[in-house]
Amino acid sequence: FLTDSTVQQHLIEQVRSAVLSDRALDERTAALISLVKACDLTDALFTPDERQSARQRMKQILTEEQIGKAVSDTVEEIEAAIIATVIAVTIT
């Protein structure tokens, strides 16, 4: 949660610009895009008309960028661990 709206808006524009263009990405931007995808924030950052192409580009970024893939995999592992913990607590 970012309380400084200027920083928040800058990050959103950075992600949008990177996803909606074919420019080369630095590792930090690739990691941000990976988090956006892993946290299912595409609808929050892109207009309905942009979403399909944004999803395709993010998928491409994840397959091409090692850091992006690592971030996405880590988020998925954390989600799985949380689900397993909730199930274990519920059963016992």
C-alpha cells in the first residue's frame, strides 16, 4: 500500500508504459510487471480495451525475463503455502 500518490502514480505509469510498448525492460520493471500479473492486478491498471494485449505482453515478459519468472514463481509458492496453512488449521 503506497501512501504517496505521486510515487504510486509514477509506478503505475511505468508499468503501463512498459507493458503497452515493446521496449526493452530493466530488471526492476520486469519484477514490477511480474508482481502485477501474479497479484492479478491487470484489470486495475489497464482499460478494458488494453487488457488482452497487456496480458499477452506480460506473459511474454514472464517467459523472457528470468527475474520476472522468479518473482511470479515466488508469489505462487507463497500463495500455495498460505492455502496449505489455512487448510491445515481448519482441519485440526
